[in-house]
Amino acid sequence: MDSTRQQKIGKLIQKELADIFLQDGIPVYDCMITVTKTNVTRDLSLARSYISIFNAEDNEKVLKAVKSNIKDIRFRLGQKVKNQLRVIPQLDFFIDDSLDYIENIENLLKQ
């Protein structure tokens, strides 16, 4: 169970990461990336973000590109939240496949 502080910081990081992917336009991606959830550890040193990838041929390839740019993404995040957080947590990204799972269940129910 996350504390209130963890939840607030998780939401803040999720919002700012979404802005980074949407507006800052990191050049590696030819697809749309949304941040669906961010969990922060108790000591606030690690943020695990789940991303949904749309219009991509290979989600794993996009995830590798995101992970290879973690330093740049963390730097941009630090610039955005420097007045709210003293230490910027390390970032880790995972593919959120819950939408694919829901779509698969809907297709099975239609049959």
C-alpha cells in the first residue's frame, strides 16, 4: 500500500512524463506514447512507469529506445519538477499491456 506522499509524487511524475513524451518530442519515436501509471518506491529513489504504445510496429523496439534515452528523460523531468522534488528518482519503464488484454477479452466475448 502506497503512502499519500508516494501517490502524489507518482501522479506528478506521471503527468510530467506524459508531457515530455507528448510535447517535448524525443526524436526516437514514430508513435504515440502515453504514461498509464507510475509507482514510486517508499524511499522515493525509483519510479516505475508503465507506458502504452500506439501506432508502433514493434513495442519492444520502442521500449528499448525509451530505455536508451532514460538519462535525457530524467534530465527533462528534473527541469520540470525541480521546485517540487529535492531528488529526482531513477526511472524504469515497462509496457502496459492492459489495453491489449481488455481488447482480447472483448473479442472473446463477442465470439
